[in-house]
Amino acid sequence: MASFEEVVRGRRSIGKVKEDPVPRELVEKLIEAAIWAPNHHRTEPWRFIAMTGEGRKTLGEAYADIASAGWGELTEEERAKRHGAEVGKALRAPVVIAAVCSPSDDPRVIPQEELAAAHAAVQNLLLAAHDNGLGAVWRTGAPAYHPKMKTAFGLGEREELVGFVYVGYPDMPQPAASRISGAEKTTWLEG
């Protein structure tokens, strides 16, 4: 069994995965790890939308709907080709998990802390995926924050997507990585 440090240092964004299905129980295990993220006032400001099979087309159609705003002068054939490419973005992994920040109504809550907690939940999910032999990548970008994406997933007015985690069995070698040492990124204030 890998140590915590090995899991943290070994995790990479794996964007190329096999089409092999990931068992539902394993996806649920990843989400269970996610919900143990720290959160102020114990608000648990997250929820997840797990997409498999045809369910991923909700995401794909939202990508296409958002992108189509810039297709004004295209022919029908070009539009169809671009539509297919946009829908295909959602099919790059057998499982896509939309992570949603669903902030509490508690008056003590600070919105930035709710968002930070949802991001921490995604990190837990990514670490759990790696620890369970899966490849995963956290995808965001302008479409993730577009109002049409919120509508596609039926999000409430105060809810926000924090990204999409694409999950599957790796189909690429583990990329090398390095980091600037923590010592170089740390300032000590001592008395």
C-alpha cells in the first residue's frame, strides 16, 4: 500500500484513459473520499453529478450549445462537424463527475470558503482516483462557468460548477513531474 506522501507525489493529470467502464462502486468510493474535505462550519458545500454512458451527453450538448454562439457563418456541414467535436469532449472518459459548490445559507458562511471547500473535495477525489489505479483529470475553462452550463445541470442560482473530473483506467504512461521545493516557497515568521 502506498504511503500518503507517495499518493500525493504520484498523482498526475491523466487525460488519456481507456473506454473500459469503471464500476459504480469505485466511483462512489471516490466521491466518499471527496466528502471528507475540510469545510468551515461543517457546511459540506458540495454535490456531485456522475455521468456515464449516454448521461455524458448532457455535458456534451452543453459544450456544443455554448460553442455554437460563435458559429454564425458556418455551413450546416461545418456546424454538424463542430457539434460532433463539442459533444465528443464529454466522451473522452467513461466517467465524468461534475463537482458543484452548493453553498450553505448559514449567515456565518463566507462564499470564498465554500468554494475553497468544494475545490478541496475535488483534490480528495483526484487523490482517491490515483490511489485506486485510475487516471483522472480536473477540467475547467470558460464553458464550465457559462450560465448555459449551469442550466444544463439544473444548478440553483447560488450554485457553481467547480469543474469536471474525467475518470477512467489510464491509457498513457505516467508523466514525469517536478515541483519547486516547499522550502523555496515558504517564508517563516518566527519570534
